[in-house]
Amino acid sequence: MKAALLRTAPSKLLIEDLEQEGPRAGEVLVRMGAAGVCASDHHVMEGVAMLPLPAVLGHEGAGTVEAVGAGVTHVKPGDRCILSFVSNCGHCRQCRSGSPQLCDTNALTGVRQYDGTTRLRDANGGEVGQMSKLGVFAESLVGPAQACYPIPDEIPMEVAALMGCSVATGYGTVAHAPGVHPGMTVAVFGVGGVGLNAVQAAKVLNASRIIAVDVSESKLEFATRFGATDRVDASAGDPVEQIRDLLGGGVEFAFDTFGSATTTQQAVDALGKNGLAVIAGLAPVGERAGINLVDLVRQQKRVMGAYYGLSSPHETFRTIVDLYLRDVIDVDTLVQRRYPLAEINEGFAALERGENGRGVVVFD
Ligand SMILES: [Zn+2]
Ligand SMILES: [Zn+2]
């Protein structure tokens, strides 16, 4: 089985032949259909997010179930599935209290499966982990059955793959943010994969203004295709001032889908009174943002983090699958580039260059 793995960071991915064990109880074997090239993988390759290595990267994917382990009942061989990058255990405090996307057990076991072991070995017999228990940059994967969300045949694999991370995160972050309402004013900082889906979620929710903020004129232009009403080029002057020029009192909601000290600070500064800044992008580990505390109090601003769309990933998948099938959201246009697994590093080079939309690894 061929897979793209990371042995050290910072580094590019290596394509290697790995030995794959079959699914144990509660696990599935999935033949990969498509996998998205996401900034979260790139962070690990750059060494600004940590993962025990070696590991097969990739957490945004979809495929077809090929075999199931003992006790697996909700999927069967032949089922096409979106894969969730948080396989909730169902028993920890977060799972029990309605935040399965924050599953404690999933975080504790990391790149290993729930029994603490790995399913992959390299040519020398060394253990290889799987990012998010998945590692979708591989011809096939063995992972927890609860990662699988079965989908109808009409959904193309590359669309299903994107639903696993960028669509669920971008859509869910906006749709599940507290207090969103028709007519709201919104700014979205960063219009990459997650940001474009935040923009289209704001459109679905009938926001009156959707201001896209980015440093790339071409990405801003692309964002108008997903519903952005205004564009702010942050490379052409202070984006907060530009937002206040558009909307005197600031915005009601600011979504930071990029994740950095700079963009988070700008998102909070761009808020009007009682505004809410939602931070969905992952900043480099250790980064901190300066917040104007007097402003925070006197203008009653709020700041919150949002992980994986703020809700149960499977529930978000259910919604976005329906919206896609009814042509309410556009996922097809997000797919701008396709690569075979062997050329995956070219996909990350395009991400570094800031090209529009998403690159997707497609498998035969
Ligand atoms: Zn991702
Ligand atoms: Zn759990």
C-alpha cells in the first residue's frame, strides 16, 4: 500500500510502500477515493504543528469501505463515506456532553488507533502513525468505524473529501456560531478552503454584508463567486480601517479562518459593539494575540474558538450533504487542481503559492 508520510519536520512528504494490518474490532478498511490538500497538513510539514512521526498525513478525505472489523454495523463493504478527522469515542465527557468534535480519548490516542497500537509498518518494520487516525494521503487506510459517514452515490468523491474538513469547518463555524441571524454583517478573514465555505454559509444564512478579507486579490475575486459582497485587500492598507469605511460601526461577526496573531487581532478590532469574533484557523503553536482589553469591555466584544465547525461533525455532514444535493452550496468549484498521490508535494507547493480554491489528490 502506497502512502505519503512525513518522517521529520520541516520536510516534504515521502511516498513509501507500507505494510497495512486489517481492521480490528470497531475498525474499517477504506479504499481512498480523494483527499484534500489542507493547510493543517502543511503546518505539520513545516514543523509549526506537532505530530509524533513518522506518520501518514492527510485528514480531509473520502473513500469506499472495503472491509469491516468485528462489531461494525453502521457501515458495510461498498459504502461510500466522508471521513471525519475526529473519530469520537462516544464515552468521554466531551462526547457525553454533546461536543464529540472535542473528544478527549481521540486527542489522547492521537496518531494511534483507540487500542493504542498502529496499523502501519514501514519496510524496516517500524511503526507508522496516521494523522487524525486517518492518514488519507494513502491508497487505503484502516481506522475507527465512527470516522465513516455514508453518503449517496451522487456525491463525487472529491466533493465528499472536501466535506470532511474545509466545508464542514467553514460552514459549521458560521452556521453554529451563537446569535447568527438573517441580515447580519460578517467579515471573513482568509478566503482559502475554510474561508470560502464560511462565506457561503453566511450567504445561506442571509447575511446582509459578507466582507472577504485576504492578501490576495485573486482569492478575493474568487470569494465573490461564493457570495462575498465586499472585498478587503489587507495587503493594500489596514483591513480594520477598510472594514470601518464600509460599515461605520464595525461588523457583528468576524470569522478568522486563517489563524494568526495578526488576523485574530484584526478580527476583534473589526467588531462593532456586542460583536463576536470566532477563531477557526489554527495558528502556529505558541502564538498569542494582543487584544485591546478596554475595547473588549466597553464595547462588550466577545471572542471564541471554534473547532471542526462547532458541532458534531456527522451532523454537519448531514446538513452540507443536503445543501449540496439541493444546489444551495457549491463544492465543485472549490476543486481547482487534481494530483496523483505521487505528485502530492506539488499540491502543497500550490498551497504555499496561495493559489485559489483547493487541490485534491485523486486515486484510481
Ligand atoms: Zn483540514
Ligand atoms: Zn470521546
